[in-house]
Amino acid sequence: MKFIILVLFIFTFTQKSIAQDVYTLPRTEVIKITDSVSKRVYELHIQKPKGYTKYKKYPVVYMTDSPYTFPIVVGAARMPINSGRMQKILFVGISWEEGANGSLSRQRDYTPTPSSPGYYGTSGEAAAHLNFIKNDVFSLIENKYSANPISKTYIGNSFGGLFGAYILLNSPDTFDNYILGSPSLWWDDDYMLNKGFENNKLSADFKGNIFISVGADEIKYANSSNKDMVGVATQFYKKLQALDYKHTNVELRITQWANHTTAFPTTAIQGLWWLLHKDKSQ
């Protein structure tokens, strides 16, 4: 009997220890925000920079697909920031709709047209989601935090990269910098590569930086893709270059040995380093 009681005590103590041993990202908080039009609820994941003060305005890095992207981005940027080689950043991750399937939420919110062969469920609400970010998310962040409203960077991967391309061509001044990881530009028969450029809003006065990155193995029939992601990213890059805007910098990186499931961490840190590192000789 004493043995049983002892075992139960040890088990209970161990369970309590496990339950209390939770790791959280430093200086990070979660806020729920409601889309003022659709009334959908989303989480924002926010990390303040070390030594944060209200007397300084910080560049803001916004990212979609936050449950996946946020821990990768803030983790990868930690060392270059803490070593003083990259600017201090206020990170903001925008999650999927609360209570919804993540895959279906991102398909709906990040795609520019309502259909693509082989895809089912709601799609094509990129314009509405962009308005949510511009009207609700920006307002909350810039009123609650010491955010620099003229230094905003967008990071998106896959459908998030497609969404970033949509923002760039339709409302380029929304962000100052764009990091587009493995953008799904094949959506709806390469819509963004064709019709997306026909009425694009990029002007000769646009002053921005565009970083596009894709894994070398993101080609048709390779180990993780049935799309030619390298091909569409290269086409997008060349179309942007052809616009010949004097104040816009465009960079394309193809990461060797990376596929669609492994390319993003390299995209994120290389993109941020290209944009925000202090030593411009490297």
C-alpha cells in the first residue's frame, strides 16, 4: 500500500513538474484582433526588441503564417541582432483565423483569385485580407507599440509569398520591403505572372527592396514539389527587373539542396540580413 502511494506521489509530482516547465519566447506576447469587416478573429504574435523603449521607433517585420514562421524568424534573427550586426526589430506574426483549419484559412486569405485547378474550398480573398492588415493590424501595432510606420517589412512563404507578390503589385506602398519565400506564383494558371502585371500599381517613384528566394529542388517532380517553383520565381524576378525602377532593389536567391519544406529558414534570415544588417560591405 505504501509503495502504491509513493508511486502515485512521484507520478503526480513529475506531472506537475512537466506542466510547469513551459518555454516561451522572450519579450513575446499574444493579442487577439478582430477583422473589422469580416468579424473573423486572428492572433497576433509580437516580440519587442531587447532594451525596448517607447522613446525609439523600431522597424517592424510583419509575417503571415505566424504559427510556422514566427519562431523561425525571431530565432534566426536573434544572434545577428544581439551581436549588434542587425538593426533591432519589432516582430509581428499574423496567424490564421481562430477556430478555422489553418490550410483553408491561408488558402482563402492569401490567394488573389477564387479558384485554381485541383483546389477546393474558399479562396481569392487576398484583397479583403490586405485591407484587414492595413486598417486593423497596422492601426493596433502603431498605436500600442513604438513602431516606425515608414519602415515595414513583409515576410511570406509559399501561399504567403504569393500574397506578398499580390500586395507588391496592387498596393506596393503597404510595405517598404518584401521577402517572398518560395512564392506560389503558379496559382490559377500563373495569374500573378500574367494578369497580375497588366495593371500593376508599381510606379517609377516606388522606393523599396524585394527579396525573392526559392529552394533549388523546388522543381517539378523533385522530392517535395509538383510545381516548378524555381521557374515561376525566376520569371517574376525578371519581370520586376524589366520594369527598371530606379529606386527599387530586386534580389533573387536560389538555395542549393533546399526543397519546399526546408527552404524558408534560409530565406528568412538571408532576406533580413540583406535588408537590415548594419555592415553594408557584406
